[in-house]
Amino acid sequence: MTYGAQDCLLVIDVQNDFMPDGALAVPRGDEVVPVINRLAQAFGHVVMTQDWHPAGHASFATSHAGRAPFQTTTLAYGEQVLWPDHCVQETPGAALHADLCIPHARLVLRKGHHANVDSYSAFLEADRTTRTGLAGYLREHGVTRVFCAGLATDYCVAWSALDARAAGFEVVVIEDACRAIDLNGSLEQAWADMTAAGVVRATAAQVLEGHPAAPR
């Protein structure tokens, strides 16, 4: 099965710091790499995202005296989970996984580079007003359906999927091409939110067979 110009595979944050030995490890995060490599062969249009924080980013627990990773704080735009320092610009942890093989990817979109605003979504940053420009890029290329894969299901994947739906795209999240952090029930909530928004939940096999909306 080969997907056409109206389809784009969005590969989200498959970076070293999100691997099992990384600074912000996603359990079994490395398992998505071979699945995504297989999926990418079916898509003529692939976009990848890369978390790209400056040192001392506002989302880092180390930027807030007395605070620890996974606690929350309030920033100018609202509640913010505090993370371990991760995906710092120009560090090995910020690099895409070495085994990720998508030479035909058209765009690598870097997000989270504003020092005072976190960015989970590939479309809209955590202040919910700063746009990345991805929606306009996809529209200019005639894309109407976005397939999401990568890390982590309950954060950057889910936020990207929900914002893609809000921007008017059909959205498929490829469940076995993602892995989750699952912080305090975040995975269950993410799937509930995505389902309510009309996001299709599919397996890589269904996508590769050309039936991403097949019943599970």
C-alpha cells in the first residue's frame, strides 16, 4: 500500500533522550523505531519533529528552586509539568535515534525552542497561541490526513493529534508505533480525549494494509 499526496506520516520526537536510557525515558521507546521505518516506506510525504530546548528551559525542574521532576508549577500560560532536563539543543540526547531511517523525510520541525514556553504539539505550543506553521505547510502541500507515530503517546503524540483535528485534518494515531509515559493516568485520558475528537486508532498492520479505520 502506498499513500498519496493527501496523506502525511508525522513522526514525533524519536530522539535519544526519550529512549530507555535517556534523560526522559519513555518505557520501551526504542521499540517504535523499526515499526516507524516500515511505515515510512508506504508514505511519500513524511514530516519529523524534534524537541529542541535551550539550556535552562522553563519546563525543566532544575529551572525552579526546590522543585523535582514530574511535579507541576504555574507558568504564564497555566499549569506546567516539570521535566528532567532533556533534548537540550546540540546535545547527543536531542539527536534523532541513529537507527531511524527515513531519508525521504521532507521536513524536520523543531519545537520547544522558546525558552519560556513548552511545546508538546507539532502544531501549537503550550501557550495555545504560538503556532509552529505546520498546519499551513501541510495545507499548501494538499495534505488532508495525518498519521501520527512516535513519542510519547500521552503527551506529544496526543497533543499533536488533537491539534491536527482542530485544524481540520483527518487523523490516525498508529498505536503500536507509539509508546507512552503514562503519568498519573495520562495515557487513558489521552486516548479518551483523542477518541472524543474523532481521532482514528489503528495498528501499523492496518495502515500498511490500507485499512487504517478497520475495527479492532
